[in-house]
Amino acid sequence: MAYELIEYPDREMMFIDLADKLASELRAALARAERVTMAVPGGTSPGPVFDDLCSVELDWDRVDVMLTDERWVPEDSERSNTRLLRERLLVDKAARARLLPMFLPCREPEDRLAELAETIRPNLPLSIVLLGMGADMHTASLFPGADRLDEALARNAPILMPMRAPGAPEPRVTLTAPVLDGALSKHVLIMGAEKRAALENARGKPAREAPINAILNDAWVHWAE
Ligand SMILES: O=C1O[C@H](COP(=O)(O)O)[C@@H](O)[C@H](O)[C@H]1O
């Protein structure tokens, strides 16, 4: 699994540097294409990167922003990844970017999954993906032990899948492994000793045990204590 690990002296430096790298990649992609798409994670890690990235001057009108995965909760829930995006990334200069939805109000993700997938389809391959990782080696909502993990890891997986996992309190929707892995540029953001050990522990394991391995090839992994 060939990935590049960048170790930062502290988190603050990592957030600034990563935001800077993403901005440079967005600019370069915008020089090559009329529109570009960046997928980003939810959860607790990426907020400070969003805080730095949202104030960067670039042609945000031509940027589509989406999540790598979403928890099936309304947008006003504290657990909504869409809420995090609206509050921390799609503000300031980045308010001009277009949000591709990963949640539509209905009971179960299956009810409107096809609609969501068709909105995403014209935006593939993703120009840039930023991913998080849990200490259990999940990435996006590809959890070890999740009900449809094998299907989501398959080469012919659909764009988007519903996912239910023992450790996840609500149903999820997630971009599948081929979509995430097929992004033109891949970054993974991890913090702390536990996640660094999990990354090491993932080495050599099949993706159904360590889903992070499905996307690590040619990725940049950004880590700070
Ligand atoms: O539930 C999720 O978890 C992962 C990791 O989150 P973190 O809080 O440990 O940073 C995240 O990447 C994913 O987007 C999110 O839905």
C-alpha cells in the first residue's frame, strides 16, 4: 500500500498546510476544467481545515463540494455532516461553492438514494477527496462489520450505498470504495497516537477488516499528534 505520510509538528500547522494544499489543488484543477468537485469528510477532525480553507480566494463559483458520507439525520442534528459543512466550509468566500446533497429528508436512505446518486454521477471522477479515518480503521462510512461493506468495496460497486454498522447509531450513506479511490487526488487527515497506531495496524490487512486500505494507494496521509 503505497501512500505518502506527512508528519506535522502540531495540529495547527497541519490544518494550515492541508488547507493550503487543497486550495492549490483546487486552483490547478480549475485551470484544467470548467467545474471541479471536492469531497470532504464529516466527523470531528476536518472543522479547523474548513475554517482555513473557506477564506481562501479562488473561483469558488466553479467548485462543487460534497461529503464522502452522511449520517441519516436531519440537517439540524448535531450529528449531521451537512450541518458541519454549511457552518464551517460553505461560509466566507467558499459560500459561493455549490453543495451536492448527501441527505434528503425521508425516513430511510434507500427511499431517495437513486436521486442522490444521479446528482453525483456527472461529477465523477472526483477532482479531490479528503477523508477522515476512525480508530477502527473505517473511512467515510465504510465500517468493518457493516452490513453492506463487501458490496461497497467491490470494483463494480454503485456510486452510493446505504450502510448500517454495529458502532454507528444511525443509518449512513457513503460513497463507495471505487468512487473514493478513483479521485484524482486523495488526502487522509488523522490525528493522535491511537489513529496513527490504527493506520500502522491496517498494513497488510484486507479492506474488509481495514476499510481505509481501499483508498490508501497513492494517497497523502496527513498526521499530527
Ligand atoms: O462518522 C464519521 O467518522 C469518520 C471519522 O470521524 P472523526 O470524528 O474520527 O474524525 C469521518 O471521516 C466520516 O466522514 C464521518 O461520517
